[in-house]
Amino acid sequence: MRDDPSTQLHSVYSLFQTRRTRDPRLFPAVLAALRDIFPTAAPSLVLYAIRGHRSGHRLISPDGPSPCTETAAFTPRHSDFVSGEPLVRDGVLYLPVPSAGRPQGFLSLRISTPQPSVLSGLRFIAQLVATELHSQQLHEEESFRLLLVDLGHTLAASTDIDRLLADAANLLLQRGVGFCIVVRRLHDDTIFSPPAAYCTARSVHVEKRCLLLEPRLALTVATSGKPLMRKCKIEALHPGGRPSSQLAFPLTRARKTFGCITFFLSSAEHTSLHHLQQQLTFFCDKITAELERLTLGARLESLSLAYNQRQAENSTLFRISRALHTIPRMNELTHFILAAATSQGGGGFERSMVFLANAKSDKLQGMLGLTSETAELTLPPALGLRAWENPLLDLDVQTRQRRAPFCRAVMKQRLDLDGDTPVARAFRRNRIVLVSRPELESPEAIALAEDLALGPYACAPLAGASRVLGVLVVANPQSRTDIPTERLRFLEIFISLAGAALENAMLVRQLESACLNLQEAQDRLLQGERLALLGEMAATVAHELKTPLVAIGGFARRLSRSAATREQVDCASIIVREIERMESLLAGVLTFSKKQLLCFSSCDLNSLITKALQLDEPILAENSVSITRRLSPELPQIPADEHKLTQVFLNLFANARQAMPNGGNLTVISRKGLFKGKNGIAIEVEDSGGGIPQHLVPQIFNPFFSTKEEGTGLGLAISAQIIEHHRGEIEVFNRAQGAVFIIHLPLD
């Protein structure tokens, strides 16, 4: 060396004065200057990591920092510099870099016996390095504190978990913590959400590479609950160069894992990975605490919302229940149930309809259907809660709702109880059936959904105490939104209230019908007693009158034959005609009052009807009455009295003829049918005479009641008596053209 090394060391001193504090290139420049002064010394600076972690030592050479590989045969430890003096071993000079009484590392040069002035200069350089390291540590601590404050403000300002994680990652990246941060959330401790990557380098390759490296480490960290570090290499940042570090931390608090966060760090971004890991652990703990706060807040908000919804549902169900108890009539109750299910203040569904079971036909029959618009007729929104206290269920409202196109479409539906439709399944299983995609159901169900334009719908059985009465169907065809499972609780309680109310209404109707039948039976009994007494009196009077009438009739006929003048003949004829009418009336009274004796034999009713029509056909033709026969060839023979049934048919044909004085059409139909739930035969006799006044229909079978001046009023009474003796019934009602008499007879 041509110059004194101790003099040349002054150029090294000046580096600490000319370069700014915390310049990352300062230490490599110092080592490069020492290499220029001592070409064979191979100067290097080793900075200790945390005690006990020798693998975390950092080596700084003239070319820059790198991890310490510890290939040398000897590496001094903290204890080797307890005295604070330099150490020479194997021709290498080790100068401690002191800080607060402990060495932070050492400066090494291959100089075995330096001159005292050189040794003093080198020790001074080591002291300058220690001062610079101390300044860097103070700066890092201050930066760390400021970052904590900013992170706290950022986290506190976040109200959404995803926003919180994004803000935290971006803040850390802005402060130089890595070049990429990947965040994952963990749902219910089992399901990872898709990763979210935040990078400082605007490189698609870097982001893709980080996302490719992250999953395996994230899964390991989430499973173990402990931080993990790995080396990785990203060519876009370090082609052919030194690897980066990948640090993953679980976001865990109180044994609950919220997710994980992975940092990708270049080797030049940190001086101590272990020190950085401590800082990142602190950051992650703070982030986890805020995640817990937001999660608990979201959970509390969700519980509060659920509680409010539950309270609103309970209030709605209470209003519905109170209203149901005030509506005893079946029709009104059905309209209210559907209006409550469809109203915005009630169930809030867009459409509702009810199907009731018909046990005789094994069908589910569409009874009524309402939309949100027609439901407002019963529960007007303008009235608010007052509408629930006094719903509009008058006949005009019911008529308008039933005439709506949707209701008409519902009323046309007839579904098999054993069919493959969600409505039938809900009825059979007695539980709610949800249908999210009607197009995937059976052809029968698809046709139903198309006819009623249902969209997603639910079928809820309306069950009473012992049986299922029908099915309530609610749908959202306009919004096409599925009926959520949260609404099942409301629907279950609603149908239990509706089912109980419907059953009560049916019981009320049955009770009213039973009371009406009892009243009618009592009236019939009283009428029967009066008629029996009248019949006895009539029979006695008829018997007493018959003898003198015979004598009067005989003498009147003799006078008619021996009369000398035309006037005498006419007067005698009138007496004879009136005597015959009185005798006919007395014969009818005697026939009705005495006990009927029937002679049963196997009868072909079609043959009896044909014979009776043949007897009456000439008179019918004279009165311009045409005959239409529809006699079933499958009609079986039954035990009956031929003569009595023929008398009944003749009476009915005569009544029909008299109801059509200007001509018309007489229709006679025989068919199989049901009578009191069993197999039977029905005979229909229909005229086109305009019908019977409705107020006279209940009296039509009373004795001596007649709508004709010349009638005795006993023909229909005797006919009804004969049918009753055959254990059958006869009924009468009006159709569009005229009156219809139907005789029901059992097969047995």
C-alpha cells in the first residue's frame, strides 16, 4: 500500500457524514471503501438476529445484504464479545459493533495483525456503524409506532370486513411491508373464501405467481394456527437473483380463525426477518381484533334484525289470529285467509290460493285465488292496521275477487289426491313442500304452474285436529324470488291458525246445518201430526160423504136421462160432473190417508218409463209437447212396485204437461248415480214450462197444495209417499228452461 491505511480510513469516516442517515447503500459503500483500502481483507458486516436464532443473521457485503450462510469455520457469538475487545481467529479480525452494552454484530476483515492506528480507525468505524444502526432502529421503531396508529385509525374507520382487510393490506403495502399481500377469509371455520391479492408491482405475472404460491401455505397455517415462513422465487422481480420470503399468519383470536394473511417480501426490504415477523404478528393481532369486533357487530346486527323480524312476524300472526276468531263463516274466512297471506302487512306473498279436498271424488278442488291487487279489496292499505280489525268481506268484495281472471283459473283446477304434484304431495305428507324450479317437476305439475303462472311457490297443508282439509299455495310469480327457508316458520304458524279456523268454520256450518235439519224435521213432525189428524178426520168425513154423494149422483144421472128440456139436461150434467169431481177428491183423500200396500217384484225402470210415456203420449201430442228420452241401457233392475211407480211417472208427466199449456219439451233421463253415499238410480223429469216460483218449492209436496185451480193437490204428495215407501227420495229444483223432478232410488 503506497498510502498509510490509517490515513485512508478518513475517506471511510466521510461516508457517514456525506451520505444521508438510514441510506440502505451506506453499509455496502463503507465495506467497498474498506475493500479498496485492504484489497485482500474481504470485509463484511454480520448483524445478529434474535438470540438463539443464528439462521436469522444478516450478512452485508460490498455487493449488498444477503442471508448469512455461515460457511466459515468460525462465527463469533454474543459471548465472544463480552469484553468489548476485537477478536482475532484464523487470520480474521472480528470487531464488535456495540449497542447498549451488547454487540449487534461484528465487522470482519482478513487482517491478522493490524497496526495500532489501523485497529483504532477500524474500531471507530465499527462505532460509527453501531451509531447508524441505532439511528435505524429508532427510525424503525418510530415508523412502527406511526404505522400502528395509522393502522388503528384505518381499522376503526372500516365498517365492512372485506373493506377492512383491503384497507389494512393497502396501508401496509404503502408503508413498505412487502410487495404483495394475499388475504383469505374463513367462513364457519371450514370454508375458505377466494383469495384477494394486493400488490405494489403492477405486474400480472407477480400477482398470478403469488396467488399460485399462497394456497398451500395458507391451508397449513389455518390448520396449525401458527405463523409459517418459506422462501420463494418470483422471476418477474428477481430473474436469476435471490429468492423472496413468504410469511403467512393465521388471523386467530380466542380459538376462532377468521382467515389468514400472507406477505411476500423481497430480500432487500428488511434487515431482520425475525424482527419483521414480530412486527407482522403484532399487525395481524390488531387486524384480528378488529375482525372479531366487526364479526361480533355483524352477528349482533344479524341477531337484532332476526329479532325484529321475529317480532314483526309475531305481531302479524297475532293480528291474523285475532281476526280469524271473529269470522265464523266459511266463505268469508277463506277470502280473509288468502288476503292475509297476500297482503303486504301479512304474509307478503304475491299470490295465494287454496285447494280443498273432496273425499267423494278424490280430488283437490281449487276454491279461491287472490293476487296482491285483489287482496287489497279485503285489506285496503290506506286503512293500515284498522283494516285488520274490520276486514271488508261483504258479498260485493267476494264477487269481485271471484270474478278476477286468476281466481277463475284456480277454480277450474281439479288435482288428483294421489297425483304427482307438489300440492298433492303436501296434502299426503302433511308438510310444506317448496318448489324453486317448477319447470323440473312432473308434467302435471308443470301444466299447473303454467296455467296459474306460479313461479317459485310453496304448498302448505291446512290441517285440522284429525285430518288435512286442503292445501294453501303461495307464490312469487312477478319477482321470481324463491321463498326463503326463514319464511317457513311464519308459514307453519299461519297454516296452523288457518287450518284450525277452517275446521271451526266447517264445524259451525255442520252445526248450523244440523240445527236447520233438526228444525225442518221438527216442522215435518208437527206437520205430519197435523196431517195425520187431518187425514183421520178427512177419511171419516170422506166416508160419511161418499154414501150421500152416491145417491145424489145416481138421481142426477136419472134426471139427465129423463129431462124434458135442454136446460134440464145441462143442469143435470153439471150436477153429475161435480159429483164425479167430489168422488175423485174423496178417493184421493182415502188413498193418501190409508196405509199403502206395496207388491215388490224385479222391475226394469226403463220399461216402466216407456209404458207410462206410451199411455200419456197421445195427450202430450195434442198439447204440442215433444218427448226427449235418454234412458241408460246399463240400468240394473231393482225391487219395486210396478203399478205404484207407474202412477208416480204418470203424475210427473201430467204435471209437466200442465206446466206447458202452449207446448214445449219433456225430457226423461235415467242413469246410475249415488244415493246417500251408495250406488243408486236417478230418474229425471224436466219440462220447459218456466219453472216453479222459488218460494213455492218447499210446499210442492204438501197435501192439498196445488198451483192449478182444477187440481186436488194430492198427486205430488201421493208420489212422494210412494217413493218414500221405496226408501228413496224425490227432489225438485229449477233450471234455465223449467222445473226438474229427480227420483232417487237405492239399488237394494
